[in-house]
Amino acid sequence: MRDIFFRHRVFGALFALFLFAGGAAAQTVQPADPETAGQKLDEPASEVDPYEDWNRKVYRFNETIDNWFLRPVAKGYRAVMPGFADRGVTNFFNNLTEIRNFANSVFQLKGESAVVAAGRFTYNTVFGLGGFIDVATMFELPERPEDFGQTLGYWGVESGPYLMLPFLGPSNPRDFSGFASDMLLLPSAWDLAESPDQYYARALQVVDKRADLIPAEAFMSGDGYTFVRNAYLQRRAYLINDGRTVDDPFASEDDEDLMLEDF
């Protein structure tokens, strides 16, 4: 029993590191419209990020762990993993997120997005060898990411202050609550402690995602904390507002030119 508890804690730390590495800086940051959940971007930095001093300390802590552990492992993974296999692993885990996308599309009363998520999961699972080939995108059925943080924003829940969480990285009270809820929607979320193979799969997911982000590191410049915060706030406003544009008062013109492509 003690061994199961220990392994569960290890999995939690690894999955959290994945969120830190991929949750903000490597996602496409699109301009969006300052309505509903995006309103926070119009407020002064002191109001959006009132805990900046503490957040910066946590950011350095997360960065140290990433530099000393996760990034070296991810670099080794890139060195030995053939490109087609790397893409197949990424596609497989992305296919599983369609379950989350479908559920949250339903919660947000987005019938079309729910149909797209169901269609993508079906096509990729049946015709894409269990999800290793993204045939849905080939059929011009691109992913429409939806999570429970977006669902809460859709129904008018305020984001709250920007937070940099240990291991979990950039977040806010609304998105952290959404992350916890989404974990319950992932396949086998309730029986992670029952099969060691599932731990191996989750660890592979973490390493694969971090490895995919390594090329994006070249686009980051200046103050890393500010860059991640700007990217996170704009990305979340973009997703919650379904792609409508919003101006980010934190970002300079140079920052806007450095926004990273989504993997």
C-alpha cells in the first residue's frame, strides 16, 4: 500500500511538470477580444498578478527542476526516438484528450464542437491505428480544444489572480479547478494505482510532450517569467473567447513577434 501511494505521488509530480513545460509558453498566443473571461487582460499588472514576488520564486523553482530533470530526459528521448514514432506517440495521447474536448463541449452547449471531438476520436481510433495516426486532421477535422477551465469561463466564473504553482506552472483559481475536474474525465483516472503499465504510459506522455517543446525554446527571450505569463494569459483568453482577438497590455511589440507555434 505504501509503495502504491509513493508511485502515485511520483506520477503526480511528473504530470505536473508536463503542465509546467507545455501549459503556456509553447502554445500559440493569439490576440483576443477583452470580453467575459478576457477582461482581466485590461487591468493593471498589479491587479492581474498581485502575487508576482511569490510567483517569481515558484517560477525559478519549477525552472530548476525542469533544467535538472525533465529537460535532460526529454533531450535523450529526442535523440533515440525515430521521428515517425515520436509523432505517433504524440498523436496517441492527443487522441485521448478528445474525450475531455467532447465532455466540455457538451457542458458549454457547443454542439458542433462536440460532434467534431467525437468524430476525431472515432476516426483516429478506428482508422488511425488506435490514435497513432491523426487521420481526422487529414480529413480537415482539426482539434477544437476544450477544458473545464474554459467551461467555467463560459458560464461566467472569474479567473481570479494569476498564479505560478509549484510543479503545475502558470494557472489561476479557475483553471486549477478545471484541471482537477478534467483529470476525472481522462481514461483510467480512477485506477492509476492498479496497473504499473499505466504509470509508464503517463511518464511517456510527460517526456514526449516536453521533448516536443524543445525546439520552441529558441523563440523565448528576455524575462522568462514575463514571457510565460503573457503567453498564458493571452492563450487562455483566446481559448475561452473562441478565437476572438484581445490586446495584451503586458506584451511589447517584440513579445508579440515571439509568440510560439502550437504543437
